[in-house]
Amino acid sequence: MQYPLPQFLEIKPKIAGPFNLRQLAYLIAGSLTCLIFYFTTSMMKFVIVSIPIMIIAFVLAFAKIKGFPVPTILVRSFGFLFKSKTYLWHKKEEPIYALPVKLKKKEKISNIVPTPQIAGESRLKKVSNLIEIHSK
């Protein structure tokens, strides 16, 4: 038996037209900031200041980076920067003990003559022969 699964759970309800509550709040905050600059500064300063403010408001309201909204990424970034870090591994401070090493006297190289050794039948070959013989 199959059950219907809800899809598109990340869609938030629309409050005003195509905007949800968070998007509407960012756009209203940017617009109010620009409105304050309109009445308090000259027109040239207003234009210079209001364009970046509205760009920031639109980025905060609509932009997503790898599926996450920009405000979520900013909050997580500041949390990572300012919270204490948890380290899972800590080195135990123990004294290091050195074992005494006895050095052997060096033998003369000319006295050591390598002798060739004949290798016997390998264990793998012995096992394969046993398998072939006793397979029936």
C-alpha cells in the first residue's frame, strides 16, 4: 500500500502577492531605510546610498546559495566564527620514555658474502595442488 508523501515542504505561505513574510520584511526594511535617506540627505547622496541598500535587501530576500537562503548562511557563518569550537580528539600529555638502544659493532663488509638460496615450492602452489587432487 502506498501512502501519499507531501512534496515541496520548503515552500512558505505567501503573505502579500508573491512574497512570503521574510521576503516582505527585508524589502520593507530596505525601502524604509531608503525613504529615510530620501528625506534627510541630498538627492545625489540618496541615489548613491539607496542603490546598494536595495541590492542588499533583494539579495537577503531572494538569493540562495546551494539551496540555503543567504540570511541562514550569514547566521551560521557568524555562529561558526564566534562560538567556541568543539574538538573531539585531545592528545593525552604523557611523558615520553626512551628505551636504551644497544648498538652492535659494525662488521666488515668484505667478510659478508651473500649466499644464494633456493626457494622451495610456495604454499600457494601446495594448496592449489591439494584442491586439484581432492576436488572430486
